[in-house]
Amino acid sequence: MSRPSIGRLSAALIALLALVTLVGLLLVRMGSAPAPLSNPPPGSTPVEAGYAEPAELIESNAPYLRAVHWFGDAWPVNFWNTDIESRARQDFQKIIDDGFNTVVFLVPWPGFAPDPHAGTLDNDRVERLVGLMTLADDLGLKTILRVSYAWDGMDDVSGQRLLSLWQDESFYRGWLDHLEALWVAVHELPGFQFGFFSWEDLWAATSLVEADEATRASAAQTTGFADWLLADIDPARREALFGRSFDNAGDVVLPQRREPAFELYMQFISQAWVNRFFLPAQERFPQLSMEIRIDSDPIFDGDELIGWFHHYDAWNLPGGEWVTLYWSPAMGGVNQGETLEAEEAARRLEGWLEQVARHAGPRQIFIGQFLAEDFTPGYELNGRLARERVGEFLELAQPILAAGTGGYGLWTWTDYGHDLIGNPEFFVGLDGWERSQSGVQLDGAEVLLSPDGWLSFSGHRWMYHAPGGPESARLCVRGRPIDNADEAVLRIYQGVSPDSQRHLLEQLVFSADGDGEQCIEHDAEALTFWLVAESAIRVERVNSIGFVQKSGMRETDFSLKAVAQDYRSLNAGLKFQPDLGRPLFEDGWMGRFWLQQVSIEGLERPVLELKTAQPSDWPVEVELAVAVDGQSLGSIACLPDGHHEFAINGQGREAIAILLESSQTHRPLPDQRDLGCRIDWSIRDMHTGEGAESARQ
């Protein structure tokens, strides 16, 4: 269905989206996932839930993916506009020295596909990406791509793209086409593992609930929410949550955030992540995963908190080999500024992984953003590990990660500064810069300024990607004199807009024998600057850093932190991906999935026998999809005293993998488990009656 363009929305709404959605919801989430309120714990611990842990860790022969996100000496928003190639080899070698075997590259949709309506990729960007992936492979590093990343320093309308993806068919097709073109470019590279996109890139549609009623009424149609609501949701439930009935789709208005019906909008968004985005994207980019949202969203009735919405439906990625998530110790806590003990952080990690495994099915889990430490501005009340406890936590986390995940990605390898300037090294010429008509000459990736020649840049406080923006920032200029001069002088002016009266902020002196970099503090409120040459100078780099994200194992200068040895020890213990078996609970109940590998050696005509047992007053009707080695054998009803047999083609097989998937689960309070069906099973020979042994391999 063709949808109206976002261009029809008012400028006021677009401004609202930029400030509310992008700053408040996306931009601050460069590497953390704090909840807006205290998040409910992910579930019981293994002991409390009676989870049937295997007697020993069963490993596959696939290497564990020990990964880092790498941005050179820039940051996620602008690193593609810097000379990352010049330091890639030395950085990759250091990454290997730190015990990692995989590097994650962010691939921004705006930077790689300049036209959002088309899938045509920027050839230069693609060549650079392929070159870096090839270099990584040559050095022994595997590669993972975070595709559809939303932010690129040279694109200031990313927010419009993100919302248009929900409302404009041409943006949607362009998004899919660019993923297909990217797949063609990278899928044959030997070290490539998989790609993933994030729910974050699809969160902008939630900002529409903050708009006025007329806009929410229009958005209910353009996003498809109205049609979904009337087609998929029981009328009684609609009326109960909205407090009214609807005669047709045209009557539907998006609920506001503090209305009970916001639960339905969350359900619509969550289902769309998989059905509308993941599955079509996977057809274009087969080795695809999605970073799932494991935060739960609060549901209000006015000021009263009445419940939480869990995005469980979006955790099961049909056809995906990997499910990706993010994690920090704050998740599942009260988040009131508490300091966490290492044992509590480890318990939370284990609980989240068990919860995801029960809903995500037989897929390896990749923690795409692993933050033992998280210092994102605006989230100071999040529960955090004491710095002296991080090493202890990593030691406790090692067996948990080994048993429950196939890989993790450290966010991030190094600390990095949040930079206002999209083109800090002039790597893409003078794009993003204003300049005087004379006195400015581009020399490779450097700028020569003659006396009175000037450069200027403008930005917005939110471009530092912090809630409300920093109060002050640090402007650094790297330069040196030219024409054999002993020194060069550069005047820095600041104003509130390009047309405003400017004032002298500082006069910087660069000597021929100096280190080449001068820095000054400046007010982050007024963000237009002029760099005016008093004498001839060569400018190599300009940064305006709002704050430094200190979540890495190395400093911004790439020197090792004290915690680096703890990460190296963690990596040394993570060798292979675990077996994907999903055991039954101790009392025979399965969750959403059950996966068991069984030896059938010596059985000529193997038969799978399944018996079901369920209380007669069970409130949900459960269907079990049965598959062996990925081939469907059909579905059965989970009934009291149910009995079913399936003949299996055992020719040429020594073992089989049995997978059961429950159509739905139920949590019978006070039991804290999500239960699918209670089963008993066996494998026997049709003729001899001889049984098989369970063999987790």
C-alpha cells in the first residue's frame, strides 16, 4: 500500500520528532539500553525456576565470536568521514593482541545510500568497507556488520528517514534495496559472519504519540496501525483499552503515551519489527539478525503505572541463525543510583540470557553491545558496578557467556569523544564547512588558510548525542605553520548563528616545533564558529568534543586501561560457541521451544514418540510444531494424555535434532515460568522396539 510522504507533515512536527525522538530515545543510546523506569527482572534464576542445566557445558566446534566495535580514532557518527584506513592495520593487530577475533563495522544507511528512495550505494564507501573487511580477514579477524545504522555526520535528516520508513513506500523500498545491494557487495568475503540491524533504527514511529490529535489521526492511517488494529485485535480488547469503539479505520487515532491503549501501539510496533522489516530484509540479506529490544515499556493510565509491555514476540526471528541483543548491568534493576556488586550483575546477565533463550528459539545469542561499564550522560541514576568490581564481574561472567552466548561485542574497544563535526579531517573535502571566497585551498585532506581566510561550521547542541546536550565542549584544532614560518596564529570566533555578531573566543598560536594541537573550552549553547587565519596555516583536523564515552578497555589514545587485562582473561576463556540444545524444565515442561539432539545409530526405522500432559483447566490452547533436522513433521495439539508418533527417515544419519515450538505459552502464577507443553518423549525402532539414547552433541 502506498503511503503519504513524510514531507506532508508540518515543520513543527519534524522539529518535535528531531528533539523528542532522536535526542530522547535514539541518540543517547549509542551503546546503552537503560529503561525509563525500573525494569521488571527478566525472570527467575535457574534455581528458582528449576531450569534443567546440562551437567557440563557442551561446546560446538564453531569459534566463539569475541568482537569489538571499531571506529578508528573518531566516533560512530563520523568515523567514515575520517582516514580510518591509515590506522586500521595497527588497530586490528592490537585488537588481536587483546584476545578478540572479530571486528564489528557500523554501516550507516544515510552514508552508504545517499538517496533514501533508491538502493544505489556509494561506490567509494563500499570499496572502503570491502577493503577493511578484506584486511581484517588477512590478519585473521572475522567481521560482522551492523547494517541500517541511522547516523552519519554528513547527513542531518536521519530522523526524517527513520520516520518515513514507516510512512512512505519509496523509503521502505529504498531501505530494502540498499540492504540487497550491500549483501551483493560483502557476502562472499571469507571472514564475513552475519549482519544485523537494530530495533533502535525503527523506534522513531513511537514519537508520533507525542503529536497533536490531528497528526495522530493521520499517522494511524499512514503507519498502518488503524488497519492492523481492526484486522488483528479483538473488538472487546480494543474497546477496553481505548475506552471507545471504532466503526472503521478512519476513526482510529494513535494513543498517547500515557493512555492504556499505548500497549496496543507497542504490540503493533513489536510485530512490525519482525513481519514488516526483518523478514523482508532477510530475503534481501540472508545472513541477517536483528538486535531485539529487551527493555520492557511501561504502560500508564494517566499517572498510574498499570503494567509493562514485553517485546517477546519480536525475540523469535524466523530463519535467523543469530539473535542479537544489548546488555548493561542496569537492566532489571531499580536504577536509583545504586552501586552493584559483581555477583548481582552476573545474576542479572544470566537471567536475561535465560529469558531470551526461552523466547528466541534455537539460535545463537550475540550480545552486540556488551557494556560492563556505561557512562551515558542523562543516565547517571542507572545502577553501575564500582570500577574496582568490573574485573570480578568479568570473571563471573565468563562461564555465563560461554554457556549462553555464541559471541559478544564490546561497546566499545576504546573510549571515544562525541564530536559535533561531521567532517573533522576534511576527508570528504570541505563538505559540511562554510568557507571564505578566497584564502582557502584544499591540499589532499588538509586545508591551507592564507591570512584572513576562514572556515566556519554550525551545529546544534543535540548533535553531541546527549539528553539536552552538554553545557560546554572542547574545541581542538590540529595545525602547523607553512611557508617556513616559526609560528602561525588562528583566531577562533563564536556566535549563536551564521548571521549573528561574532566575538573573539581565543587566539591560538601554533609553533613549528610544537605538538600541533591546541584546545579551548567553549559554551555549547552557541554553536557557530569561525576559524580565521591571522597568518598562513595548515589545518589538519578540527574536533568539538561534548564529552567522552568511557566504556572501552583502552583510552582515547589507545593506551591500555587497568581493566584491559580482565577483558583479555575473559577472552581467553571463550573459545567455542555452545551447543544450541534447549532442555526441558526438571518437571518435564518445555518453554516456547525444546531442542534435543539424539543419537539414532543402529535404528533402521526410527520413530519419534511424543506424549503430552496438560492440566484440564489450562487457559490456552497450545499447538506444537514438530520438526527434525529443520524439516517439518507437522503440528499436534498439547492435550491431557496426548499421544503421537512420527516416522523418521534415518537413512545415512547417526543423530537427529528434534525441535518443538509452542504456539503460545502461559505463566501460571505463582510459577514464574513461561510454559508451553508438558511432554515425555522417546525414540525407538519401529520393528525391534529398541530405544535410542539422548546425545547432546
